[in-house]
Amino acid sequence: MDFTDKTVLITGGARGIGRATAIAFAGRGARVAINFRSNNEAARETVEMLSGEGHLAIRADISQPEAVRQMVDAVIREFGQLDIVVNNAGIFEPHPIDSSSYEAWQESWNQTLATNLTGAANVCYCAAQHMIRQGGGRIVNVSSRGAFRGEPAQPAYGASKAGLNALGQSLALALAPYHIFVGTVAPGFVETDMAIGYLESDAGAAIKQQSPLNRVARPEEVAYAILFLASEQAGFTTGCILDINGASYLRT
């Protein structure tokens, strides 16, 4: 998988899966733009980890439509092209239906969908306009096992990821005539900051035991799958949803 002279935009690229993906792309020759919402220090550290030169960190809250447009335009101005987009940014916050107030319930749904689904859709739209003009590209969305297995304490998260799956498949059909290919990865638990509270809690051992490998995924394993779907050789997988959960949840 050689990405020399390719430009990659990774949302939520400062930590976790996003950071591992940025490192992997840069190590294979890509120029990388990572998006972050607030953690400037983590974004700076990630850029410093990337091999090669010319990488970029862009602050933007992707739940805001105008911020998305400005972010994508900034990448085009800086690099002159946009070949690959990885929609990785997401939020995950508890709002169980049996113990949340109606106000908290509404807030969680609004914030989660605005970031995980509508925000990703807006990134796809803005990126696709450039990719159509330049003759092609790749979009990889980061979904979740929760889209299939359910998220009883975070239902908006599960719903947003199920929507992201459907979005990716719809866009795979719509964008194929323009040589823009769309794939989705659906990880289970991953060793990231988002999941660390669960993995270090009393439930951590049980979470690992959900997989017959008795562990959760490493960010680098998810990053490898993302790079595969973004590669030229994987074009005929467009529309796919690739499970990365260590056989902790199997579907047919």
C-alpha cells in the first residue's frame, strides 16, 4: 500500500485510531492533514510523530457545517488536492433511557448525531465536490460494532454509527461513476482514550473476554484496515462494511 503523493484528511486525527491512521499513512508516503476539535497539544504531538514533511493540523468542530467547509477548503489550499478522507471523529457519552432527564436525552442525541453522522456527511459532501473535479478519490468511514450489537447506555452512538453505515453504502452507489470509492470499518472496543475508562473498570476483563482472543483491538490494527480500504487495490470493495472486532460479534 503505497500512498506517495496522496493527500489524506483524517477527522479526529489527534489521538487513538486517528493518530495511528495518520502515522500509518505518513509512513507510506502520504501528506496528512489531521483535524482536531480542541486538544491542540495532542494534535501537535501527532504531527511531530509523522514521518516525512508538510503535514498539517487543522482545528475544526465538525458538528458545525461551516467549519467543515472551511476545513476541507484549507486542505485544498495547502496541498492542491484531496485524495483520501477518513471520517474518524466521534463522541461517545452515556444517556441511558431509564435514568436520563428528557433535557439530557435531547442534548446527547443532538450532539452525537451532529458530530458522528451529520458532521461526517458534511465532510463527505465537501470532499466529494473536490474529488469529482479531480477525477476520483477514497472515503473511509469509521463506524462501530455498536451499530449492529446495540448500545443500551449510549443509544444515540449506536444509531449514529448505523446511520454512518447506511450513508457509506448510499454514497458508494452515488459516487462510483466519478471513481470515488467509499468503505467503512466497524471496530469493536479499541485501546483508545475514549474506551480506557471502560477497559480499566471492573468490566474490563469481561469486555476483553467478548473476543476469543481475550483482548480488544489496537489502534494500529484498525488503521491497517483503513489503509487497505483507501488503497487503489481495494476499489472493488466499495460499499463494504469491514468488521474489526476479534470475533466478539459475528453477523451474516
